[in-house]
Amino acid sequence: MKSSFQRLMLGFTVILSLIICITTAIFLNVSIKNYKLEQKNVQNLAITKVSDELQNEITITNNIANYISENQSRINNIHNYLRNDPAKYSKQIIDDSYQNNDYFNWPKANESFYVTYPTLTNLSVQFDDINIASQSSRYNTNGKKIASNKAFNPRMIYSNIISPQQASIVGIVGANYDQKILNKDLNRISNHTKLQLVLMSQDGRVLYNFADKSISNSERKQIRKIFNDKGVAGLKDYSYKKADLDKGYIVYTFFNDIDSKKLIFKRILPILVCGIIVLSLLLGSFIAIFTRYKKQLSEIIKTTKQVSNNDLNARVKIDSGHYGDLNLLSHSINTMLDEINNYINTIYKMRIAQQDAHMKSLQAQISPHFMANTLEYIRMSALDIGARDLAKVVFSFASLLRSNVGNQVQSTIKAEIKLVKNYIFLYQVRFPDKLAYQINVDPDLDNVKIPKFTLQPIIENYFAHGVNFANGNNAVEVKGWLENGRVNIWVIDNGKHIDVEELSKLNLHLQEPIVGDKSIGLQNVYARMLNYTHNFKMMIINNRYGGVTVKLSFDFES
């Protein structure tokens, strides 16, 4: 016993250790994969966000260039602005407005751009035939004239000015945009993953760069310098993704491999610590429990050996200091041994009780048959005196009673419809002019077999929860038809709707196993139909009549 017990303890210890180690390894692997997937999602979201923002900035720059290129007079007007002093320019635009009926003031147009496009921060316009450019900003919206070589910066978005008269490029528009919103969105997307991003133009200019706010300023400057000097080739110890955008623009997103490893380690460290702690606690507890079990198990084994040697008076000594399960096992063994002494007498009493149960079952069958026969006598007497309505009521009630007494499990749709008609008729007698019903079942379905009492509980459910006999418009309909090899039976009423949430719970509850005596009639219908038909489906829905529709369908079998 000692050797077996030790092998058992060792086996459980090894299995438990392997389970914990494998579980910990799975969690570690999942955590690492989740982090890499998160990095990939961050990269994709960041690229999409930058691409959308770039497309918006290109569109705005093109709109401004197109506005200038719309007619030759605007191009000439801006030329005059650049070549002349303000007084002479003002006189010329007034003269032009009288001649062309088109007043165009370039400083005012500049100002309107910043109103129309709130993200615009700088705007420069230059023509090929003049060395002076127009430059404006959010803080100087009217703009000023400046040397062409000082008017533009490397981070501008460019668009060409095309002369409608010459049909050729005559100048260029450069624009800068506010990146605060983009930075905020990228910080939110990055979520401290230490993402860095660079947007480059088709001519190799760095238009925009971003670094997660968790990255230090010194690292940002270092990365920016390396990237500006050597491009992607100078980025060592970095993993990056390149995305080609429209019109030759490129977006690079990259992560520092060392930082990524640190972040991954921070994520998996709690899992490792928890795994080690759990393993230590479980192993320690396991060894302690087995050690304390040993004494009580030895006592149980000793007692069972005595019983096997026909010593029925042997009992297990119980040590209250041990765990409850061993005490329960010991008590159970002692109880079992006590019951063995009375075994013959107990079996005898059980047989007597079984005979009583058979007798009660026979009596339970005799009484309903007696009632049915009595009701038939009353019906015949009612016919003799001409009380046909009373006879019909007695007949319907007797039919229901006979259906309850019968011990057959299956019935037919025709028989079930007849049972439903009798059931509804009894309510019509009690509440005349308060209830209407309609049965429309395809005759081809008459002999289709279904479990007994399939439709009656659905009708009964309507009378229990949907009928309002204070009103005179209660109605119920049973429809049955064959379609695409499926039998369809609908029970439709105009009772009252069921709350959407409760309806969803009810449909789920129908499919749950019946536990003990706690069930509903509809759940019982579902369980029996599922066993006696193929591919059975059942659903309860609210209908357009203000009530509910119970839908049944299953495969047709000829």
C-alpha cells in the first residue's frame, strides 16, 4: 500500500506540474502572439490614418491650385500683386473689376483659404517667370511677398498651377498643415507600443514623422537624424513596414526591437510569476494533503480487509482531525456495513412496496376509464331527451379524457387536430361569442405521425396567457402544409405580444434539457418532437395580429 500510494502521489505530482507548465506556456505564447498582432494592427491603423490625412491635404492643395488656375485673370492678378506695390495693385484690381465685372483680391483670397480649410497653416505661391513668391500663414492670413528660395520648406505638399491660356504649368502651390489632430489620433492608436512613423514624398522629402509619446526626446532626435541621413538602411535593431501610397508617397512604420522585447517581457512576467506561484502552492498543498490522507486511508483499507474476511461487525475508526471527504467516506463505509446486516429484510420490504405501487397504478387507470364510460352514458341520455348541445359538450370532454387515459406515445396530425377542436369547443361553450378559431391543415398531412399532445399544450398556453374573455375578438388559427419536403405547422393567435428580451430567453429555454419537474408545456413539446421527428425546428415570434405565432417544422416521412 505504501509503495502504491507513493507512486500515485508521484504520478499526480508529475501530471499536475506538466499541466501547469503547459498551461503557462500556452498563455505565454498567446500573450506574445497577441502583442505582435497588436503591433500589426497598430501599424495598419496608423498607415490608414496617415493615408487619409495625406489624401485630404493633397485634395486641399489641389483645390487651392485649381482655384488659382480657374481663369487667366486670377493668374495675372497674382502676378500684379507680386510685381507692384500695394497702392498700385489696389488700383489695378479696381480697374479690372470695372472691366471684367470680377473683383479678385489675392490677400483676401489668401484669408478665405484659412477660413475654408482650418488645418491649413502655411501657404506659398510661386510663378516660374518671377523670383518673388507669396507667403501667408495662419497668423498672417493676408500674406506677404518673399524671395522664392525662402518661401517653401521640405514638409510642404505641392500642386501645380496650370495656365488655361497656355495649357502648361506656370507655377506651384505649397502648403503646410496642422498635425495636432493627427498626432493625437496616432498616440491613441499607438497605445504606448512605441510606434514611430515617417511619411516621405515622391521626391524623397520627409513630410511628416511621428513618435509615440512614451518615446524619449533623445531617442526621437536620434531616430530622426539616422532616418534623414541614411533612410531605412540606417535603422538597425528596428523592424519596419513599408506602405506605398498613391502618387509615389511612402509611409514607414517601425518599432525598436529592444523596446518590443522589453514590452513583451513586461506582459509575460506576471504570467510567469503566477505560474510559478500556482505551481509551488499546488505542489505544496498536494503533498500536504496526501500525507494527511495516508493515516485515514490505511484505516479504511484495514477495515475493508476485515469485512472481506466475513467480519461484518468491523467498523472504520474516524479521526475528526482529517479532511471532511475522508470522514464522509468512512461514515459511508460504516453506514454501508450497518445496512448489510438488514439487507434481506430491506429487499423484502422493497418488494412489498413495489407491489403496492403496481396496485396504485392499476387504480389510477381504472378511475379515468370509469369516468369516461359514465360520461358516455350521460351523453346518450342527453341525446334521448333532445339536449344535443349538452351531448356535444359531454362528447368533447369525454374525448379529451380518453386521450389522457390512452397509453400510446405517438398520434397523427389528424388526431391531434381533432383533440384541439374538442379542447377549443369546450371553451366556446363556456364563453359564447367571445372566441373564434380556424383550422387549415393540408389533408396530405393527416397520417403524419407526431408525439401525442403536441398541439394541445400550445393551444392551452394561448388560453392561459393570451386570451382576454372580457373582449369578444379572441381568435386562434392552426395552419399546416407541406413545402420542400418539410412539414410546417403554425399556431397563430391574437393574444398579446411578448417582450423582445423575454421572447429571446423563451426560445433559448425551449432547447434546454428538462431538469426534474421544472419545465413548461412548450419545452416538453420541443423535447418530444426532437426525439420523434427529424431535423425538428421550433420558434416563437410576435405576429402582426398583436399576439404570438408558434412555428413547428420537421422532415416529411411518407
